[in-house]
Amino acid sequence: MRNRIVMSMLAGATLLASTLLGASPVQAAEAKAQVADVPAEFGTDWHDPLTAAPPIAKPATKSCQVTLADTEFRDFTPYEGTYTPPKACGDHWSKVVLRLDGTVKGRQYDRLGYLHVGGVEILRTSTPEPSPDGIAWSVEKDVTRYSATFRSTQNVEMLIGNVVDDTYTGVIGVKATLTFYEGRPAAAQTPDRVLTLGTDSTVTTPRNSERIVAEVYATGSGGGCEEFWYLAVPDSAPYSCQADKGPYREVQIKVDGQLAGIAAPFPNVWTGGWSDPFLWYVIPGPRAFDVKPIEYDLTPFAGLLNDGRPHHVDVSVVGVPEGQSGWSAPVNVLVWQDAQRARVTGKLTLDRAGELANSSTYTPGSEERVDTDAGHRLTVAGYVDTSHGRVRTTVDRKLTNTSVHRWIDGENMDGLDATWTDDESVTVDGRGPARTTATHRTYTMTGATTIGTDDRLRTVLALGDRAAVVDTRDGRRTGWSRLDDTYSGDATYTLNVPRDQRHAVGTSSERYRLYGSGGCYDRSLATAQGVLTEDRSGC
């Protein structure tokens, strides 16, 4: 029975590719109204997918809506259309909200997709697996930062790669809209330009750029082992998914071959993950429907990038075996310009990378084991001479990953206990007192899948997405926030039988807490056998 769990994982998700995902107030009310008695096992239908994250706050101003796509996905043919800016809401907006509404019924795997406007990736998403009777779900995202792209007519491309045949019958229907709210956003939050890389992975920034941020929508996917990269083991260990040095992954960005940023990828679990779709039918894992991009502050490199010539920007994933595919990492480049100068000059003053530590130790036995301890550190600094004086930016980032992976011969038991941290500090010194934003990110994954002698597969899993942010000015705290998004699930079903004989049972829950100097949000959800049993809010 070797490889059985992992191969089940691979079959469960054949995939392609700072905002909050959440149900609208109307959806929340509907969810509460649908809390019902719990059946003994899963039936042919269950509650529509939802998450505990807060809805996007919307201004009480005039709004205009534009449809980006209204289509169905049956294969890997992208939808192509044209976006035209709204005429009735001006060309500057206090907020722009993207909404995707989806439907699917029958039988289908989870799928990964993207939405591009003018070549700019504004959403990366995955889909829930359907019930035979059909489900509907929605995603909302604040996309105000892409306003510069939305001010002119653009090409639209959207793809949720899918396979429809006699067995996998689920046609994925989607409608994507943008709603524009009149007003002016905070200048610091909305860049003047949003650029994409050329086919040669180069970008040419405006010569008066004073702040530059790269976004990378990095996802391990494709239906191979990199979809479950956190379970990879060194080549010396007898396991289905092997990698030269184990599970450590790091997303690096380079400018003209020089290391410019490092980050820990988020350990996404899609809705077929860990061999058990019954974990995810109602509550998906954190970020599954709204894949957040990794952000890299490239302002220290602005002096180099502002010379008017194209520069190579390359993204790579450390730890992926040579020649192996499975990662997608499209890049957007956000640029803030100095309106008072045609040219902003500057210099990179520091680019210091520590030694990348990566140790994965295999211990054989009746219970096989791999212990991983890895990490890396990078500090970059530079300055730009702007119309308001010299501004120095220092970015310090430190990554760690520890994990213990245990399994038995045949992989009928397969467990992981893993933690990733990504600590980032950005200090801007100039135009007033020095300002620092320190962010401490922690991702956790603890769980195990077992297969009994009766072919009953059980998965118990807990996931955590946490972040603590502190803003200071001249060393004094000016703002703070804490995010704690936790998921837990426990589901069991019978393998190798028709769908109606699986006798599946399962519970899942999510609690999403976001609190700090800006206020408080706290919502908890719980399910059993696909029925919503709890929907509670309060701080």
C-alpha cells in the first residue's frame, strides 16, 4: 500500500497556479439561518463554502460596477475579454472591490485559477469541490492598489483550468465584477503605476520612482509533489515525495542577479488536500480562495532601477529539485513616483545575506522520521534623493522552518508537525522621524492521515495563519495589530468504494481574530457532516 496516501493527495488536486476573504453581511445572515440538525454522515449535499474572515468594508459613497467575466470553465481554455473603466464614478476611487461568484455541481477536483487585467494579476484563487447537488461560493478582495491599471481600457484574461468528462462532470461557472466607490484613497496605499514583467523577465520603472514593491503570487501546484512540498523528504528516505534536501522552500527575488528579497511561502492546503476532501467541503483552509501575494520592498534598489533601462527581475524557489516543475510565481511591480521630479537618483548601500541553513535528518525505524531545521536572513538598504530630501530604506528579513515528519512503511500513517516564521522589518528614515513597520508571521501545520485495516481513512489536521504588526515612529509605537486565523478538522471515510458507500463523517472549525489599535473582529464557525453548527461573532 506504499504511496497510497500521497497518490490520493495528488489525485485530489490537479491545479494550475494585503487583503481579507470573507462572507458579506448578507451571506453571514444566510449562514446563521441555515444552521440545522446534524445527520449521521455526509449526504449528497452540504452547506455552501464560507470562511470566518471579515467582509471587505465598503464606503457609503456612490458606486459603479463593471463585469470582468461571466463564463464557464470546462477545460484549460482561458476566458478573454475587455475591461472598460466606469464612466459615472470618475477616475479616482476610495476603494475598488473585486467579487467572484462561483457555482459547480456533480463531481470535480479542486482547481486553481487566476484573473488578469492588463496583464496584472489581481486574483489567484482555488475552488471548492462540489456536492452532487451543487454548491455556490464567493470571494471578495480589496483591489484598490491596482487602481492605476483600472483607469484605462484593458484586456482581461481569466482561467480556472478544468477537466470535464463522463466521470468528472463539474462545470465551473464564475462571474467576476469590480465595484468602484467614489473618493480618494490614501496616497501611501495606492501606487502610481502597476507594472508587469516582460517575456524576458525584465521591467523598466519610471525614472522618478521613489518607492518600489514587488508582489509575487507564489503557489506550489500542478498536481505533483511540489503541491505538498512541506511533506518532501531527502533522497535518502523511503517516501513518495523526495527532494534533494528535504521540505525547506524559500521564495527569492533577484534584481539583475543580485538577491533582493527572501520570503517563506505560505503552506497552502487546497480543498482536496491531505487525502480528505471531507475536511474542506464547507470551511476551506486559510487563504485557499484568496491566495495572498508575497510582498518585497525593493526601494533600496530604486537608484539602480531608475536608470531608464530594463532590469531583470527573477523569482525562484529554493529547495525544488533541479528540472522539477510545480511552482507558479507571477510578479506585479508597484511604483510610487515623485511628482516634483523627473528623475530620482539613489544608491544601494547594503545587500548582506546570511548563510542559508538547511538541515533535514532522516532517522530510519518502524516509524520513519525526518527532522528539518532551516532558515535564512537578508538585509538590504539604500537611499533615494527625492524632492523632499534623502530617504533611506532598510529591509531586514529572517526566515525559519522547523518540522517533524513521521510515517510508517506503506505510508498508511503519515504525519507532520511544522512551523514557519517570516520576520520582516522595514525602516524608512527621511521626511520626518524614522518609521519602522515590524511584521512577525507564523504559519503552522499539525496533522496526520491514517488508513485502518478496514480501509477507513482518517485525517486530523490543524492549520494556523498568524501575524503581529507593530508600527513605530522614532521608537515609539504608533499602531499595532494581531491576526490569528486557525482551522481544525477531523474527517473519516472508506476508500475504494462508490461515493454513496463512503459513510463519511467529519467536523471542522475556524476562528478568525483580528484586533489591535484599529479595532476588533472575531468570528467562529463550526461544521459537522457538512452542516453548519456554529456561526458566532463578537469581541
